[in-house]
Amino acid sequence: MAIAYPVDESVATQRWRVRLGQVPVFPSLILIALVLTAVFAAFLAPHNPTEGDIMRKLVPPVWMQRGTWEHPLGTDRFGRDVLSRIIYGSQISLIVSLLVIGVAGIVGTLVGLIAGYRGGITDAILMRLTDIGLSLPTVLIAVVLVAVSEPSFRNVVLVISLLLWPRFARQIRGETLALKEQDFVALAVVAGRSSRWIISRHIFPNVVPTLLVICTLQVGYVILLEGSLSFLGVGVPPPQPAWGLMIAEGRGFLATAWWMSLFPGLAMLLTVLAVNLLGDWLRDRLDPKLRQV
Amino acid sequence: MIRYLVGRVLQTLLSMLVVISIVFVLTRLSGNPVNLLLDVNATQRDIDILTHHLGLDKPLPVQYSLYVKNVVQGDFGKSILTRRPVTEHIWERLPATVELGSVAMFLSVMLGVPIGVYSAVRRGGFLDSSARVFAVLGQSLPPFWLGLMLILLFGVILGVLPAGGRGGPQHILLPAFTLGYFTSAAIMRLTRSSMLEVLGTDYIKFARLKGLHEQIVLWKHSLKNALLPVVTFAVMLFVQFLGGAVVTETVFAWPGLGRLILESITTRDYPIVQAGVLVLSALYLVGNLMVDVLYSWLNPKIRYRSSAS
């Protein structure tokens, strides 16, 4: 009931509150924990993530024989603390996905808005580009692009962004096409407003819910793709504690030191799971149209 | 229909040209091939001769058109490492990738369709709920980690399945499951929603009223019609497998095309990398084209929508 809301809330805030309702607990908690971990990594991590004590290599987790509280999740082949590396690794996953979503989101949204609003030849060209981008085998192209252009943090972000923006462009263009036919846009045109004004004041605010949903749903994909690149040795270079890299480093030690691969993978699984659950929920709340098989 | 077809074919050709261009630019970025081909103590004259022989002294646009021409004719050059034609290397590895993709698709369908049908029939039941968990997990599991954990469980701890390589049927089980897990979840959800739709139609109600056995209604009358979108989807998945095979093949040391590409990246054998990427991308693009055409032929709604936009 409307009376339940405090009077000083603006109409927009109220509308968002009604749209969102109850936030799901489990994914939110995990994501909050992840962000806090990444921000306070320096305080939380018991050891240096990149320098280990070679004398204490391959120490098992604390609950096993030979395990110590010094290294709760064990150490890797260089004696680096697995827990500390996972904690610092959260920074990489988080920063990569934020940057990629930022770059790809801005480019894709702009392309979508312009193509949808302008129509005609602009739309045709931009959408053909988008179609081509969507038709490429993502993992394969990403691997080869990063590998040849020297694996580095910057190149990973750039390549994934390059492959991701069409996903934004397509959806945003569809929304824009529908919005363009609305009366309030027609009125703004009659009032003599410029295209830029109409796009930024009338169209863009209305695509924000869709944009939020796509962003959230793509975060998990970006983390998995970054993980795959790191795992294949063409991602963020060692000795950085990227989760995918840690899993790859444990590959040769499955029989003797399984904890090297198991724990970073669990961290990745939990993170992606939380983001996806949150994305599904957001989609149902904000934009049921996006729901697909 | 013709207009849609022509447009779709043109778009596929354009995509292919983009891939070729990416690969061409990569060859320029990856350093001068002459330095890779020649000995360290080669003279300037050797370098000049080879540069001329490879056509690297020509202007870039000419080099580009020559490159496109060679690729279209199926000439990918020779491997830097083995000196054998690149096509031979590709043909050696392609069967393994296709085999893995086919088995993965078979597994996803065999797993996804029956579970999907039962989820639809017993909506909200135990199997339906667990299938939902299975599907959500499928979206979130890092495939390379899933593969390693399967090796840990079945190869190391239980010791019942080999950890890698290609050989008998026991070798393909783990990689195919890893590759197919995500997609079997997707097939399951698609079968479920498709079945729910069909089960609500009049002819199913009629079949039940006639007193037909429930199993016949389910598997013969309903599934047959519900399967249409699933079949096209399955073909699309097979195509996806080709693109995603790099990761799975690496985890299980599966001697396929994806693995070949990654090995060649490490040894800087760029002709093989280029050809591998081109072949996999071509298969991927043509496969997707076939799916789209098949789907629009089966489902006229798609056709009208695309010609309207």
C-alpha cells in the first residue's frame, strides 16, 4: 500500500522500491562478502599472495595430517598460502569484470541507442557489426587474440570487452525501437528537442532496468571467460593470484595436492552462482521480457 | 524466405571475412615470420630472398588480398616446426574434436530430454526441483574446474576412469560429460518448457480422453511435437562445442583441434594457429547458418520477424 512509504521519498525512489521488493539473501550475502574481501584483502590475507616459503611447500589444509592453522587451506608448490591467494584473487575477478562491463556496457549501450533511434542506414551498419560480433566463437577468438597480443591484465580486459559489447547493443537497440514509438518521445520531437536531449533524457532512463539486468547476467560470464583464459595460460600473467591460474597450477598436483585446484574453483563457483542467481532475480523483477529458455 | 536466406548467407560470409582479417592482423602483430623461419646466423641476403619469396615486400593491401585468396583456396602454408603442410596437421586433429563434440551432444540429449519430460510431467516435484539446481549449477560451474574435479574423483580417488588422452570409450566419458554438462542443463529446460506447452493443447487432452495409455501420450504424442525446438537447439550446441573445445581438450589432454591451436601458440607455430582458428570458426559459422535456416523453415514466425525488422 502506498501509505506505507515515507512521504519524503521521491516518486522515482518509490517506483524502484516497488520494483525490487525483497532482495534474495544468499546471493547478496556472498557478493557483499566478496566485495569486502577484495577491498580489505591486505588486512584479511594472513600471508603474502605472491611470495612463499619454499620450505613449507604443499602443506595440506588444516584438517588433514600435517596441516597447520598457519595455512588453513594449505600451500602450493612454491609454499604460497592458498587462502591468501584466493583472497587477493577476488580483486582480479572483481576488477576485470567491473572494467569489462564498464567498457562493453558503455560502447554497447551507445551503439544500441544510436542504432535504434536513428534507424535507416546507421542502424543497418551498426546492427550488421553487432551480428558479426555475436556470431564469432568467443572463447576461441579471445584465446588467440590475448595470446598473440601478449597476455596482460590490460589485454584481457580489452579483448573480453571487444567480444562482449554486441550483447548489450542488440538488447538496448530493441528497447530503443519500442520506446521511440511512445507518445512522450513524439511530444519531445514536436517540442523541438534535439536528438541528443531526447536520447539522454527520455530514452536512456527507460532502458536502465534492462541495462542493469544484462550487466548482472554478464558478470558471471566475464568471470568464467577470464578464468578460462587464465587457466589456458593466456590470461593475467603469473605470479598474480588469478583464480583460473591457481586452478591451472594445481593441475599437475591433483593426486598429491588437490587443494591447490579445489579451493580457488569453489571460490569461482560461489561467486558466479551468486551473480547468476541475482541476475535471474533482477530479470524477473525488472524485465520479464528478457526471460528466455 | 529467399530474401532471408540470401541475407543470412551474406552475413555469414561477412563474419568469415572478419575472422580472416583478425587472423591476418594477428600474423602482422606476432612479429616478422622471416625471423621465425630463418636461422639466427642468416645473412641479410637470405632475409631479403625469403621476404621476397613470402611476398612480404609487397604493399599491405596486396598481401591481404593474396592472403584471402590463399585461404579461400584452402592453402594455409606450412608448419614452421614440422615443415609439413598445415592442412595435414588440421586433418589429423579434426576427427578427435568432432568425436568429442558428437559424444557430448549425445550425452546432453540422452540426459536432458528424459529429465526435461519428467520435470514437465511432475511439475514442482522432487525431480523438477533438483533439475533446477542442476541447471543453475550448470551455468555457474567453471568447465575447466569441473573437468579437473571429475579427474580427481574418478581418475585419482576411485581410479575407475583414465585421467586423459584418447582411446577406448572410457577415455571419452569424462571430457564429453564436462563439455556436455552445461548444455544438458539447457536442453533439459528447453524440453521442459516445450513439453509444458504441448501438454496443455487440446489434442493431448483428447488423446487422454480416448483412454490412451499415459506413456504413449507422453512419449509418442507429446514428445514428438515438443522435440522440434530441441532438435535445432541440439545442432546449435554441437556447433558451440567446436568453439569451446579449447578448454575441455586442454584439461583432458584430448588430441583435438583446440589443443593443437593452444600447443601451436606455445611453440609460436603461427600458420597452424591461423588455420586452426579459421577452420573452427568456419565450422562454427556454417553450423549456425544451417541451424538458422532449418529453424526458420520449420518456424515461419522467425522469418516474418526478421524481414519486418
